[in-house]
Amino acid sequence: MSAPKLNIDRSALEQLLLSRFFFAPSFGIYDGVKGLYDYGPTGTALQQNIINLWRQHFVIEEDMLEVDCSIITPSKVLETSGHVAKFADWMCRDTGNNEVRRADHLVEEVLAARLVSDELARKLAATSIDGQAPAKAAGKKSKKAPAPTKLDDAVANEYRGILAKIDNYDGDGLGELIVKHDIRNPETGNSVSPPVAFNLMFQTSIGPAGTSKGFLRPETAQGQFMNFARLLEFNNQKMPFASAMVGRSFRNEISPRSGLLRVREFTMAEIEHYVDPTNKDHSRFDEVAHIKLPLLTGPMQLAEKTEPAVMTIGDAVSQGVIDNKTLGYFMGRIYLFLTAIGIKTDLLRFRQHMSNEMAHYACDCWDAEIYTSYGWIECVGCADRSAYDLRVHSASTKKKLCVREHLAEPLVYEKLVCEPNNKLFGPKLKRAAKPVQEHLESLSAEELTEVKAALAKDGKTTVTLTGTAVDGEYEITSDMLTIENQTKVENTREYTPNVIEPSFGIGRILYALIEHSYSVRAEDEQRGVLSFNAPMAPFKCLILPLSGHASFKTFLQDSARSLRKVGVPARIDDAASVSIGRRYARNDELGTPFAITVDFTTVQDNTVTLRERDSTKQVRGPLGDIVELVKNLVSGSATWDDALAKFELVETTGETDA
């Protein structure tokens, strides 16, 4: 896999997106708020098309159970899940103006800029050796930029190594990098404070009294876990199964930047696939085993490598690169989804989380990263969350969140069991008796063996309770209980499922898709084109008159009505004061793949022309046939080559008068 290439003028693209109202900063007339965006008609339609395909690809094809859960989440839920304590990023402050920056992004930005400066300095030096004077930039004089600075080879390699594993540094590690490499705020030149943890959740209070603390959810997953028992019952106790949800999530980003790529309110689509921890195979794994994925593994990153290895999913699972078949299956399905919407395969990779960046609940995690003008961006996470969430919520609520499986053959085994002597256990421990007993029963076989050994040796041991109403240390003596092996016979097996979680950031995917679809006309670089495939295009077909002649009006309405009746979104652009070429051009900027033009020939014989956006070629045919063709093109049951073979190709007009 060669180095990624994406040659776009981002400032021109951003202007297009704003002028065509794909999205814009929220509350703009009040100067906006960083990290909040409103989607216009075009962006909303594009986002909905992505979600619709996501539902078809995952929810419908995988027979998932879709839910819609509360945004406001009680504090206790997120305390139990670990988010209150651990859902944080590292931030530092500019010592001059107090501006807040996210520490890892600051280090990344500064070191990357130094490497770019080094590369330019080396090119200039090579040009001087060749005897050629460096070319001067044309146009107006800009602000004086610092001269390119060549780095020592060892320093440049050290910087590349840091960037290759930037996600693996904790707060102390980032602080050491900031000091060692004199990392400063590039906008002011000021030094920055040592990194400190900042919790990313938005806190609120529930109810008028203000005594019940809550948060806006940082993910949709917890709502799904809260309903696991109901979902299992709805699924007739059958395993494995998956729940799914699309909804808003909220994260109080430290320094939101890069448009839709780092925002404070965003749409997520998450799947929680519940699986037997002793069998993480997947019945449909063979369907994806042959797919080749570019995999950047944790060990590769620690070795400071940035070039992924291309492997089939089958080989990656069999060699232990990907932990299990269910995880591999969903990575394959993620790949197929992203490429189906139009993400370029050479700008897509899967990067494995390193130990320090692994979420507190995950035992393996891969990010589908998409290359954009901002670099590699995490757009989908695919994690094996183990049984963490269901276990901690079950322990906190004393509600069973588990599966009971009937065994064809009874299971006979030996188990170490703690039996209290009720005559002594309760009277001695009083209110702590039940919590102490529950604590002992929750111990693993190894831990219970240690307690038994201590009682046998010393005649007593100490139990420490935390998180109860009677926290403290309690002495247990050998006459208060017995710990012995007992033969157990079970006709049912009870287990807590593991969870495989694909988590999609819809806004990031949308923006990456826009960049991958953007180009300019070879004959006119001022004419931008968004080449969305037909299912993704916000509007499928443009209908426009050749001019403002009154005889065209009925045909325009008939065309639009016929298309909409067969489920094809269509827009009429009858701004007669604007040339037809300009109308084609502005709808190319909207990504509209097809355009029906009504002209004077239409009035005579009810035929229209159909233009295809990318080639700009046009064919002519009866209106009814063209409507049927557009329906088939949008559904994918016909191609533009089919249209060229069946219909008369006509000379294009008006393309150059935009």
C-alpha cells in the first residue's frame, strides 16, 4: 500500500460546502460556538442516505434489534461504566493567553510541521546543489513565514517515531515530550502548562431540585446495555444477537477543530453484538474471510512503522492478528459498508489500538481510519468490550444481566463453596453479615483458596468492604464458616455475554466521503464536482428547462411528479435568468448525478435529454422511458453504459457557459 494521495484544495471545497449549505457553524448570526454545526438540506439528505444504507447493511441484513434510548443519563450509570472516572483527554494551557489545547494534538501538530519544514529545507538544498534558484511565489506578498529548517537525521527519525505511536502516550509521556522537544503553542509561540486530564462529558441536573446529577450521553452503548435483559427476552433467549442504535452523542471537546471531524454534538451509529465468551466464531465468517484489509497492528506502531500489512481477514484471525472471528467478521462488514458509500479503498486502513489508548473495557480494538486532507481520521471503532459493561451494571444493581443456556448433557464439576455458620456469622458481623457473605461469594476460586489457607494457618483472616453502606475491615475466624469443594450438577449454563461493538461516527464518515468525492473540471478548475454515487447523492435528479419559455412548465411538473412517484428525489431548477451551463455546474456542486432537460423538442414529441454528471454526456428519449431509466440508475439495476447503448447520444450544449 503506497503513501496516500488526496490532492484537493480544501479552502475551495470548504467554500463550496458553505455556499451550497451542506453544513455551517451553529448560531452563526451570534458568531457561532466552536464544535457545533447545523446541516442544511443537502447535508441532511446526504447524512440520511448514509444512515439508510447503514440500516440496510447492518440492521436489516444482520437481523439486528434497533432501539432508541434516552440522551440524558443518570450519573450512577456512568459512574458504574467508568466514564466519570476515565472518559477524559489530556489538555494543556497556553501560559500567555490561557488558550486550551489538547496535548496529543498539539504535539502532533508541532512535530508534523517541523517535519514538513525539514522536507522543504532539504528540497531547497538539493535545488541549490543543482544550480537552480528556488522559484518565488507569485501573487501578493504574504506574512513573513519562517525559513525552512533542516533537522538532523536522528531528530527527524525520532519525530516520525513519536508520531507513529502518538496515541500510546499518557499524560506524563506527553508532558515529557512537550519539555524535551520544546513544544509551544504554534499560534503564539508561548510555552504550555503540563497536561492534565479533562473529563469530556457534559454534566446536567435532572429535575428542578438539582439533587439528581446526570450527563448528556457520550455514546449510545449504555442505553443498549440497560435494556439487555428485555432484548434477550424479545429475541426468545436466543444467542448470539445484536442491538443497534442511531442517535446523538455529546463530548465536550477540549479544542474542537477541523470542521465536522472534532465536534461537541454528533450522530453515532452503534452496534452491540452479544456473543458467548467461549465461542466467538461467526456463522457468516466465510463470507468475509477472503477480503484483504490494510492492517496497522499495535506491534507495528510500537516499532514505529506506518505502512500497514495487507492480509485477508481469514489469515489475520488464524494468525491471531485479529482476536476472533466475530471481530474479524464485523471488520469485513465495516470495510464493505465504507466502500459501498464511496470511500476510496486506497485511503482506508484499520489501525489496532495500543495498550495505553485501549478503552478501559476493551480487550481488542481496531479503528477504521480514512485518509483526508487533515491526515488519517478515526471514523469507525470496532472493539471487543469483553463482558465488562454487563458485569459492572449487574454488580451495581444486583440485577442479573446474563444468559441461561439449557445443556444437552448435565455439567458435573467440583466447586469451592463458602458456607457460613449462621449461629456465629450473623451475630458477630451484624449489619455487615450479608455484604461480607456476598463479597466472599464473588471471589474467584484462587482468591477463595487463599482465604481458606489463611483460616487454616492463622485461624482468622480479614475481609475489606468497599462501595457498601458498611465499608471497612472485618475479621473472619475459622469457626464462622467452612470452605470446601462440593460436587455440582448443572442442567443449565449461566454466563455473561461478551460484546463486540462497531461504533460509527456518521459526521466524520460524511466529511471523508465529501473529500473523496470532490474534484474540479479539467477544463475549468473553478467548477467543483461532487461525484457521489447515486444511492448517496442528496438529490438524484435535476429537472431544468432550456429557457424560461411558458410551454415548458407543464413538462417540468410532469417530470418531477413522475420521478417522485417512483421514489426518486428530484429538484426543479427553473431560474431562467441563469444560463443552463451555470445551472448544470451548481448542481454538480450538490453532487446530483443526473439532469433531465426540457426543451422545444420536448414540446413537440414529449422527449427529454438526460445528462450524466461525471461524463457530462447526454442521451434523448421519451419522458416515460427516461424516468424509468433514472429509477434503474439510482437503484443500481442499470448503468450509464446501458443508457448509452439504448438511447440516442445527443450533442451537449451549454457546458462551457457556466
